Amino acid sequence: MVDAILSPILEQLTSMAVEEAKEQVRLVTGVGKEVKKLTSSLRVIEAVLHDAEKRQVKEETVRLWLDQLRDACYDMEDLLGEWNTARLKLQIDGVDDHENDALVPNKKVCSFFPTASCFACKPLVLRRDIALKIKEINETLDDIAKQKDMFGFVVNVTNERADQRVPSISSIDESEIFGREKEKNELVNRLLCESSKEQKGPCIISLVGMGGIGKTTLAQFAYNNGDVERNFDKRTWVCVSEPFDEFRIARAIIESLKPGSAKDLVEFQSLMQHIQECVAGKKFLLVLDDVWNEDYYKWEPFYKCLKNGLHGSKILITTRKETVARIMGSTHVISVNVLSEMECWSVFQSLAISGKTIGKRENLEKIGREIVKKCKGLPLAAKTIASLLRSKNTEKEWQNILESEIWELEAIEKGLLAPLLLSYKELPSKVKRCFSYCAVFPKDYEIRKHKLIELWMAQGYLSEKGGNEMEDIGDEYFNILANRSFFQDFDKGDDGEISNCKMHDIVHDFAQYLCSNKCLTVEIHSGEELAISSFGEKKILHLLLTLRRGASVPISIWGNVKGLRGLRSLLVKSDEYSWSSEVLPQLFEKLTCLRALKLKAGDRQSSVNDIKKIPTNIEKLLHLKYLNLKGQKKIEKLPETLCELYNLERLNVDECENLRELPRGIGKLRKLMYLHNEDTDCLRYLPVGIGELISLREVTKFVVGGGYDRACSLGSLKKLNLLRQCSIRGLGGVSDAGEARRAELEKKKYLVELELYFDHLRDGDEELAGRRENEEDEDERLLEALGPPPNLKKLRINGYRGRRNVVPINWFMSLTNLKDLSLFWWRNCEHLPPLGKLPSLEGLLIGGMLGVKRVGNEFLGVESDTDGSSVIAFPKLKQLEFRFIKELEEWDFGTAMKGEIIIMPRLSRLTILRCPKLKALPDHLLQKSTLQNLEIFGECPILQERYREETGDDWPKIRHIPKISIA
């Protein structure tokens, strides 16, 4: 994993030199040479990293050497971060000309290169300090380089596999297979069933699962099944592995089909032709074991020549990647999951206990069953640990294994770590760091995907490339890890995307092994105290600390524990933990390397123990990119010194209920991309400087107006052209349509989610702005002036008071990409707006329309064509929900139905909530075959009586719907 750290450092050093030359500013005398020497030393070390990382698994001394190198790399990252922060500060703040003449362009003196201590120090001190720091790092690297020579590393080993997989064979002892009855039956049946007549070429079946899960064993079982053997004229087994060597694979297939015939074939085309001839007119089974290749064009020649086989031929693939299964055109994918505890015990005892005397068996079985629990259903883990224990006969030896961590068991490395290492070493270098970071979570922890990606961003693991956002790249990296079975137990949202996952315990152990235990999880319960001895002497980079009520953390721990001073992530979750006024100042003073700080309160009501004040010395955290204060209900304001955090990318103050204002100098946070401030009811305005944050992607609550001189306005949105999500509050207090036009929403091409609240700002029970005169006309002009963003996908309009009952029709009709629309509390609305022409709309929620009594054809917004052709209203709508429309009595599309209008052809879910006067639902909608879910909730007495099972007169109209909820 060191290569994943080293490469970005070398890129930064190179970039630094380029920037210095571009700005015509030179480093202090001697430092330029030190930087050059530093780069040279790193290049030399980089050349042997591949061999070193390969050998560290087997050689503890190499592992220790890599640990030293890794620590030096972290120090370099911090140093470069400090330098870049200083450059950014200069750009934003400028410096005093008298004290910093050395910084004026064209002067051949030193560059501003600060320390973590402060930026206000005189330049001479800063220059001397940076020179000393680089010199110290160079001395450390010199020592590391000298040690390197002792190991005799091989230089530039780039094409060799780090851990060669022992080629698999087709033979198997069936007595060694435990469980898997469902998978065995499914696989055999797939191999025996006849392919459809439409199938052109051999049918492809894939076994997909993590390394060591038993895919090869399952394939061997099916390959040797008697019925399978009789079903094919020819059977061929090839261990593919990596790299995907087309010549080797082709020769292996030929030698299996026709021994001795491949030795004289040299050209690839000749090999392909020979395979085609060998399978001609034959029904064959080809097993390709351990396939990694994701390049379809390497596989395509094989598939074309294999098409020459007889109808009914099959290809069976084993792979760790679902993407491989898809790329190779699999018609069936069988997921191979973990064994049950009973099946895993059978694997274990057949190796570890078999052959021991009855007396020894009884003594060891209890310990053995505990060991099996740690294997968590992974057959390879059970097999390798059992193989180790076969030669150990005492309870003490078995107990030692039970109490040891996986990474400490060198003797089982070949069986346990090799499969995971193979998968890991295939990962892109940037994804490797993302994976090892997951060790910060406790075992069996439910990982929320988007939160994990936020933490990866904070550590600098994701960098924008091309037009892709960091979050998109994080999503890509997550999917790579998920596809290669590093994650499991997935939960998916309504959109089918993964939302949560877990890691297998052994995969978690492997992640800890990779990061050399630099990730730590600690949970302190009531009455317990966090002891300094918990951390020992090891250097911790990432700490997840859960503090239960009554827990105690000594203030001195932040300063006295040497291993915590380089901490980069501190993720604290507290349940009524008592935050004394002394804790945070100590923390900020000592933990100056932090990139991510989470001080989230527990999920509970406000507590006297919540953090009341953020100390001013938070400015010490100059590397900080992620600050999460969610749920800290006692915080009323944030210090101005927070605006010295020039690297801050994400600020989360969600549910800080008493937060009244953000720092006035917030405009200095030029790297801020995400401001989460939902459920901050006391936040009366945003500072005017918010308009300078041109990197902003998301503001969950953009508060405008409020009658404050310091408050931002709608026009503050003008420069924020990278916004993706924004909720604008306080529009009820805005009367200047010109200000709305200055926001230039129509130019924000990246804005995909927008909320518009025509509400008034309040201070307690008193309105700040008061109600506007002619507010109905003002709302109409304001909405028209705002102009819809061109690529909007999700829109909510709340509290609109226009008298025309509908928003300007062209405003809506321009939203051709809109998928989700919510309209709430339009108090002057008497007829629903005509929305049927929205071509992409999939979800529609309408609520609180107190003046609407009838829904009819006007809602569709379409008319029959004069030429008699059909017209579709709501062509893609899947979900429709009416809420709190208390005066609604009639809903009828009768007139439209007489014409050639097709209404909501894809509707699958219909929900009605608290519409007490509504008499009936349109029969046309209820009779749709696409309707899968009907919900009638709350105060809907007429509907509930009408459609209730058996007793309702109209029950027969809806009983065909698969899911009906009437309550």
C-alpha cells in the first residue's frame, strides 16, 4: 500500500517545482537542493516497492522497513499540506508587504513555506523551519535507503504476480465438499439442461464470489459429476488466472482436447483455427477457472471459435468479479456465499480433529467451535486454520490460536492471506487506500456508502479527473471493491443502488493487516475510563471512538499519547458524554494533522452534556477537510477562526437546533464544497460571503433575506455555478424580482436538485420581515424571475401563493429532465397545475392544496389530437401521491377518457393520505395492470369504506392489485 501513498507525493513535489517556477519565486537557499534530493531518494525507493510489498507477507523485517517508509511518507504529506495551505492563504488573504517582501514575484528569495504552529510567524523563522524539516526527512530517507540495500530487493518488478496462484486441477475428492447443496444442484442442473434454440454458441455460466469461498471446489464437483460427464463429448479444464495470456490459454485448451497437437503451433490465428477444428461437431464443456480479465476483446476470439461446437455446449467460469461474468456474456450467474456454521465446522473438524484420540477430541472440540465462529463461514479460513491445528495437540496451543488475530498467524498465510492479497493487488493503487481505511470501522459495522465516500474524500484518496466529481469517483471505487467481494450484506435503495454494506470479519482482519493496525476502534461504556495504555506505543492514524453515557476520557490523553499526535481521522460518537470546556482546546492543540473530525451527538434529545462552544483554537487544524458537528444542539455560533481552515471541504451542522449564525468570514473557505445545515431552525441568515464559495456543490438550506445587513441575498447565488443540490429558504420575505434574476439559476447546468420555500423567516414567534404587500403577485413574479435550471431532475416548491393557481406554464414545460416533483401548501391554488406533458416525470407528490375541490382533465395538460392519434399524459409516471388535500371531493378523467388520451401508462404506486372528502378514485387508474401498490391512509373515511376488503362496494375493482394497504 506504500506505493499508493508515494505516487501522489512525487506528483506534488513535481507540481510544487513547476508552480514555483511559474510564479518566479524561489525557495530559500539550499532548500531547492533538498527537495531535489528528496525526489531522487523517493524515486529510488519507488523502484523496489513492488518486490518489497511482495516479500513483506513472509518477512517481518521487510514489513518493519515498509512501516518506517510509510511513516516518513505521512510526514511528507503533512509537510506538503502545510506548504499548499500557506500558498492558498496568500491567495485569499495576502500578506503584509513590509514583513513579506520575499514573497513579491520576480524577487529571487524564499517562498512562504509554513509550519503547523502558525501562519503569523515571521518569514525568516518559517524559511528556517521548512529547511530543517526537509533536511530531517531527507536524513530519515537516507537511513531507509541504506536499509533497503540490505534486503537485496529486485528493481522494477512490474509484470510478475505478487503471489502466484497454484494452478487448479479438475480432480476433487467429493468427501471434502461440505454443504453447498443448493449451489451444487443448481450448477449441475444448468450444465445438464438443454440450451434454448435461440442460443447461438455455447451457454456461459459463471460462479462469482470472493477469494477462498469455494468456487473452484464447486466447479470441480460439477465437472466430475457422472451425469455431467456423460452429457458432453469433451470436457476441458483450464486455470486462467492472471495475466490473461491468450497463447497459453489457447494451447491449454488444445492440449486438453487433442494432446500433443499444439506444440508446433506458433501464430495465434493458427491456435484459434485449431480450437475451432477440435470442437467442430462436438458437445463440449469448458471450465475457465479464476478469470480476471475484463477486456472483452481478449476473450472475443476464443468465443468465436468455440461457437463451432455442437448446440448444448457449455462454458463454466469462476471469477471474483461480477463485471467479468457480464463481460464474458454469462447467461446465468450463481453467487457463491459463505457456509453455515455447521458446514464450516464439518470442514474444520475433518482436518483439525480427525485422527486425534477420543480424549483429545473432547478437550479440543469446545475451543475448535469457537475458532470456527471466527471463520464466519469462509471455507478457506476454516481449512487453513484447521490445517495449522492438525499438528497441535494441546489446549493451550489451540487457545493461543483462538486468541490471536489473523494477521499474526504467519503459518497460515499461504492459505488465508493469499486469496485476499491476490484480489487486493489487482486493485488500482488509489482504491487500495480506500479499502484499508475501512479497518477504522468495528467488525460487523453497517457501513453507509455515501458516508464512507465522504471520509475517503477527507483523506485525499479521491481526486477529480476529467469531468468527474470526487463523489462519482468514490462511487466508482466503492463499486470496484463491492464487485471484488470485499464488501457483503448489501442493502439497496429504491433506485437499486447500494446504500449500506458490511465487511466479512476476515476481510476486516485483512484490512487491519494492510494498514499495520493504524486504524483503531474503541468503545467506552458507563463507568469505564479510556486508559492511555489502550493505545500502547503504536502510531494511530484513524480512530473511531464511541463514548457511552458515563464514560470518561482523560484530557491529558490527547497530549500525552505519542501515537495519537499524527491522527488523521477522529470520529467520535457520544451518548450524553460530558464534554468539559477543557477537552476540545486540548484536542485542537495537539491533533493538528486531522483531516476528518466528527463530533456527532448521539441520537437523542438535547443534553446538558452537549458541546456548548467550539474553541477558537480550531484554527490549528489546518489540514482539516471534514468537520461534522451534527446534532450538537447547544452550539449557538461558530468562531471566526474556523474560517482559517482553508482546506475545509465539508461542514456539517445538521440538527444544530440553536445555531444562530455562521462566521462572517466564511467567504475565505474557498475549498468548501458541501454545507449541510438541515434542521437548523434558529439559523436566521447566511453570511454574505457565502457568494464567494465558488466550489460549493451542495447547500441544504440557503437562507435569504431576513432583514439583516450581513445576510446573503438571492444574488449571492450568481457565482455558485457548480451547485448540484440547493434548498432556498425565506423566499416569502423577498420582494425584488430583479434580485431573483441576478441569481441566474437558469445558467446552473449542474443543478439537479432544487427546493424553493416561499416562507418567512422567524425569530422565535416573531416574523423578521413581516408579510409582504401583494404577496400573491410577488410570488408569481419571483418564481418567473428565478428561471428553472436546464438539467433539473428533482424539484420541490413549498408555500407558493400565486393567484393564477398555477406557475407559468412555460416554467414547468422547460423541465424536460425532471423526474421527481413535489408541490406543497399552495394556499391559493384551486386547480392542480397541468403536468401531464412532463416527459421524464416518474414521481409526483401533491399536498396541502387547501383550495382544490376537484381534479379533472386540466391536470393532464393534454388534449386529443385532431387527427385521431393517441396522446399520452404522464408517459413515465410511476408513483403518484396526494396528501392533505382536505377539500378534494372529486377526481375524474371521464371526458379525457372519451378521447384518445392514454393516462399514466406506467403507474405502479398510488398513495392517498388524509383526503377526508374524496369520494372515489378514477376507475381507469385502479384497473391498470401496472398498478402494484395502493395505499389509503389517515383520515380518508369515504375511500376506506368504499374500498375496504369484502365490505366495500368497490373492492372487486382493486382486489387484483398485489399490495393494498387501507388503514
